[in-house]
Amino acid sequence: MKKEKNKENNTDISNPWKDFQPIDIDGDIFKQIFKYSIIPIIVHDMEMNILNANNSAVEMFGFSMSELLKKSIFDLHTEDELEHSAEVLDKMQQEKKLSVETSFKRKDGSVFMAEATPCKYILGEKPLIHVFIQNITERKLSERKLQESKSALEAEMAKVKLYSRQIESKNRELAEFSYVAAHDLKAPVTNLTILSDMINDEAFTNKQGSELFGKLKKNIEKVYKTVFSLNDVINFKTTLKDEKEWLKFEEIFSEIKEGITEQLEAAKATIKVDFSKCPEIEYPTLHLKSVMQNLLTNAVKYKNPDKILDIEVKTNVHNGRVCFTIKDNGLGFDAEKYGKKMFRLFKRLHTHVEGKGVGMYIVKSIVDAHGGKIEVISKPNKGALFNVYLNNQKK
């Protein structure tokens, strides 16, 4: 009769015990279990002389059984472990349970780390030690590598923290410098502006002097705008940690419209508003006002002179993100080419109207600070569409 075989691993399924170590039923069962145990075992006396060992111990140490029985436990230890081995022997006389990590050497001189678990017995009147030995070399090497990696990681983290503190310190120094520089420049620049306004072109007796003064006055005006723009940016930076509160878009937008009524009337703008899909948001008041006001005033500022200005404003929610949208039919610009550049400090895409090139930089800074993003769709003479995701996606 043919024996059945497992098709997957080609094993003999008719004999599920074939991997078991056979034991002679007529012999001493416990001696055989000791002999064939997969855990290396050594029996020694209190003088550390080896009295017996099983097959696994013989295989682990590389000695023959006769060689091993002529040795003591001290012969199997590395030199640096001899003192430790003696200490363990002393502890064994005092403690009931003990498990120690130590190092052993084989016949070929190679060393392995092991966990030794001694058990104490009395045979007649003679005390014996029965030791289970487990090779833990791979485990200890893995632990050592893990510890080295951990130490290296901690060292790198310490460096990062140090660099972070240094960067924070430098940032504070730069912020303080910027604040002092910008504020200290305000007074002299203001004075220069006032003085230049007081001087009449007629004070110059020749055309060349008048032209030079005109150039000087223009440059003073540029410096004046730059200094006060920097102050706007610095003042905005101080609001980044402002507390959030629940705000209604309708109320904030109405307040903004009232503040620029003259500009809206001059542009003859019509505004269609719809905040029904998302009527409110938790946001710092100054930040929401700044975003909405800069986008609205830009739509007015860059209107197409050949068209009646139409502006659409609405809010929506996409994947938990509040989106403020503003669309106009103004001059527009090449968004693919200038979409990212327009958010840089002092960057202006249209120079035929007054502007500082700061507003969109502040809008982008606010949105970034709250984990949001801005999408821009625009083409020259086709108006502009801004989708401003004011906050981060909710998890």
C-alpha cells in the first residue's frame, strides 16, 4: 500500500510523528529526554567540575563527550567571565531562582553569548547544579545594534534640537532687527517726505536742479512705501498666534465692503454673495479680514476699464476644508506663468495702478500658517478666480 503524501510540501501525512525523537520504551525515559533535549544542559558540582552533559551541549561547545567531562565550567568561560562565574556560584547558594547572561568559548576558540539558568539539586548528600544554556548571541547583537541605532538617533535628535534652538535664536534676532530697522526708519523717512513736499519746484533756479529734485522726491516716495510696507508685514507677523473664534462670513464681508465703499462705487462694481454652504468658520478675526479684504480690493484695483466689474464671492466645504472663493472679470494675468510669483513680497503683476506688492504675500502667509492652500485660475483679459482653502483638511 502506498503512503499518502502532502502535495504542497511532499511530506508523509500517514506518519505525523516522524519528526519526533524516538525514545526506547524499555530504557530510562528521563535520561533519554535529558540526552536528546534541544536545550544544551550541563550538570556540574559545587567545584564547577562537569559531571554530565547532553547531546546539544556537546554540539554547542564542539568537544566530544569524553573531552567535556574532563573539564570544569571555568574552562568553558572566557577569561573576563571567570570572576563573574565565581560570583554567580556564590549567588546560587543564596538565591532559589537565578538566570544570568554570560560568555562561553567553544573548542575552536569562538565565543558566544548565553543565558544560563542553573537549578540546584541534592543527590544523596552531594549538591549538584543542573544548568540550561541558551545561545543568545544573535539577540544580544540585535540589541546592541538597536542600542547603537538608538544612541545615534538620540545624538542626531540632540543636534536637530541644538540647530532648532540656534535657528529660533537667529530668527528672533532677525525679527528684532527687522522691527527696529523698520520702525527706526519710519521717522526719518516721514520727515524726508514732509520736507520734500514743503520744497517747491520754483525754489530751483535752473531746469537741471528741478529735475534732480524731482528724481530725489520719487525715490523718497519709494523708500517711504517700502518702509511702511515692511512695517505692515512685521505687524502682521505678530498676529500669527492670535486666538481663533467663530466668525460669520456675512458679517466680516459686510464690514469690509463698508470700509471700501468709495472704491466700489468708483469702480461701479456689482457683487454677488453666497455664504449659504458655509456661513461661518473658526479663525482669527484679523486674519480672515485681511484675506477677504486683500482679495476684494485686488479685484477692484485690477478691473478691466472696458467692462462693468462683476465680482462673485462664495464659500464652500471640501473634505472638511473651508474654501473662500472670489471671482472677477477683470484684467486677469497668466496664472501658469505668474501664479506662484504673485505671492512674493513686493511682487506686482500690474504696475499701472498704485500698490505695494505686500497684500498677496500676507494672504499667502496667513493661509500657510493655518495649513491651507490657494488655487489660482486666470488668463490675461479673462478675469481671475481664487479658491482659498482657509484651513487644513480635517482628519
